[in-house]
Amino acid sequence: MKRRDCFLGLGGALSVLLLAGCGTTLSPIERRIQNEYAQFFETLPEEAQERLRNGRLEVGDSMDAAWIVYGKPTRSYERMTETSVNLVWSYSTTELQPIDQFETAYYPVSGRRGVTRWASDFQLHRSYLHDRSEDLRIEFREGTVIAIDFIKPRE
């Protein structure tokens, strides 16, 4: 009997610990620090760690620091200058804009004497326009941030 009570108590304690662990949600920045960039993050000075944790990227930071703060870019491309080829990360959001249109719909109507005729009515058809807007652009030269452009979203 005592052995059973001990197992029940241990099982209950483990359940509480598991539930408590599941209840903690990490921010995307903290998740990237812990999962992908732990070794890199540990090499940074304390002030840089705090700045990145607060989501502040600065010119002179590395690509890894940009990844910690903003994650995977929506797209990346190369920009040619007179002296170098720079990598650009672009971050965009997409909004769905509903477009409602009335379309003519035809349907058969049986009349007297078995004569079928076609009648028409209007039917509402909803489609969506994918409205993409660029919010942020980060430019790198040789793996170092050289420009951060916050782009005002369209209104």
C-alpha cells in the first residue's frame, strides 16, 4: 500500500512539472537564441546580448544577430554596387483583401407541359487579392549589417 501511494505521489509531481513546463512560452527571439544560435549568442558581450533580446539590431552586427532578431527573411537577393555585391534580406507581410463580385448564374426551371427554360439570377462570388507590403530591408556586406531600412506600410 505504501509503495503504491509513493508511485501515485511521484506521478502527480511529474505531471505538475510537465504541465508547468508546457505553460511557458518563449518569444521567437528567445527560441532562436536557445535552439539555433546558442553558441554564437554566448560569445557576444553582455550589452549586445541584452540589445538583441530586446529586438534591437544595429549597423555592424552580423547576419547571425539579424537572424536572431528577425528570423528567416521573406526573400533575399543580391544588390550590385560600384564596389561590391551586397546581400539584402527583405521582410514582408501579406494581407488578404476580399473582392466581392456578383456573377450571373443560370439554372433550369421546369414549366408547364414539361418545357424547361433557363432562368438567371445573381450569385455573390468572393475572391481575395494578396496584398504584399515590404516592412523591413537589411543589407549586408561580407556578413555584416551595413543598412537597416524600416519601410512604412501602405495605408
